[in-house]
Amino acid sequence: MAFIIKHPAVEDYFVEFTLDEIKARPNGIIDEYEANKLILLKDYRIPIDLTVFAAMSGNIAKIQNDKMRRTLKKLTSVKFFEGAGPQFVEDEQGNGAYGEFETSDPVRKAVFDVLCNGDAGLFARASQAMETAHKVVLDLFNTAFPSYEYFRVIPSVRLTTTLFENLHWDNHQIAEDFQQVRIFCNLDQRPRIWHTSHNFVKFAKTIYRDHKLEKFAGKDPNLLNDYICGKILGGARNACCDDLPKHTIAFEPGEIWFGESRIISHQIFYGERAMVYMFFVHPQGMHHPELRFNEKVERLHQSMVQVAV
């Protein structure tokens, strides 16, 4: 179970369930998720060997191509296992070894050469572990959100070090209106340290008048996010310089949690390896569509206009 130090000045939005408890609930965790809780999967660890990821290299600085370096930093997890991999070959004496790995996919090639140090055996083991983890997360989505149907999923894995990130709410720069389900898993053998702070809409309400946030009414909510994360909190250039109170969480190795990262502010203080899966659900597929991110931001603007009048 994650170790949490809760700050009294920040809302306590943590909820925990065992997998059996989630299965016993007719609607899984949909009610808690739509209420913007951060939900911890209690007494569960992803059933893969985490040592295979510890053996991989996170040193992508040597890659000259900026685009490829960014791609490996937030890697699509299926790049590990979609496509042919190195074959295990045995000789007449029963001795075996992995053969050479060849691929026309430059990303898979970079994963092999850089993250796996050109080690065919390591690449094969990592591919198997990642495929298992991928299937587990998809199954967890169906279990935890039984009536949700996703129309898109972004399956990503982070295999490089993240330190002292700026506090922020996620901004995917996607204008369309959707419900986001995010499932996180710590793939490291050490805790993944997060700070979390205020709910986006509730925080925006407290600063609305002072910062004249009505200028964002009727516009893409991502613009409001840009302003608050950048102009007010300082953005990546002023990481750790904000003065907001924060909860501190240490997620254990293999631990899984769920949260709407556009609503719950967060800061990765330390992390080496993690899975972050993002599912897109149509608003009409929610139990309470009025609780989705875009609608909550729009209702904020409407309520502040009404108060002003």
C-alpha cells in the first residue's frame, strides 16, 4: 500500500479498494472516479518480474535525434511486443541463445539498441513482461469501469528518470470533449514519489477574480490550463517554486492507481520506470456526463458570471 502523508490544507481525495472489492461493486469504481478521487488498488502488484526493467538503460541522452529521444522518453508500450522479436535457437546439444534482432521500425530498433543495450535476451524478456502488463491493464480497465467503452487508448511506458517535476494538471492539447481514464503502475523496484495538490476547478475558482479568468470562458479548457500551470505556478522552468500545499505519496513497486490527471494536480518528485495508460471515453458513456473535465470548467465560468451579476 502506498505511503501517504496528507496535508491538512488539501482535500483528502484518496480511496482504496482491493481487486475483489472492485469486482463486487456493480459499477466498479466509476462513481469514485467520476467524483475525481485518486483510487489506489490495495494489496495488488502487477504480476511481472520488475528486475527486467531495472536491467534496462535509461540513458537516452546519447541519442542525437531530438524526436527519437522524446519518443523513447514517453514510449508507446506496444513497441516492445508488436512485431517479430529475436528468436531463441537451440543447438543439437540443447544449448540455446537468442539470434540477431532485425526490424525496419526505427523506434523498436532504438528500444533494442539504447534501452536494451543491444541485448537480444533482455529485449525478449522485456517484451514478454510488457505484453503481460499491457493485458493486465486492459483487463483492469474492464473490471474497474464495466460500463465504460473506450474509443481510443494511449498505452505508454516511461523508462527514464523523472526528478523534481513542476506541479501541474495534465494538458494533452486535445480540444475534443471526452472523459479520460488514466491507469498508472510503478514498474520500478523503488517507490515512485508524487506530490499532489488541489483540484483544478476548485483552485481556479479561488483565483478566478484576481486573474480575470473569465477571459477563458467559452474557449478550449486547455488554454485555462496553460495559463494556470504556466503563468501562475511557473511551469517547468520554475519547478518546485510554487507555494501550494501538497500531499506526498510513495507508490510501492508494482503498485497500480487510477486518477483523472486533468483534475488532480500532481508532481513526480522521483520516478524511474512506470506505465501510464490513457483511455478515451465518450461523454455519453459516463454515469454522470456533467462531471467530465470540459463540462466542469464550463460550469465554473457560468457560476462565476452568475455571481458577478
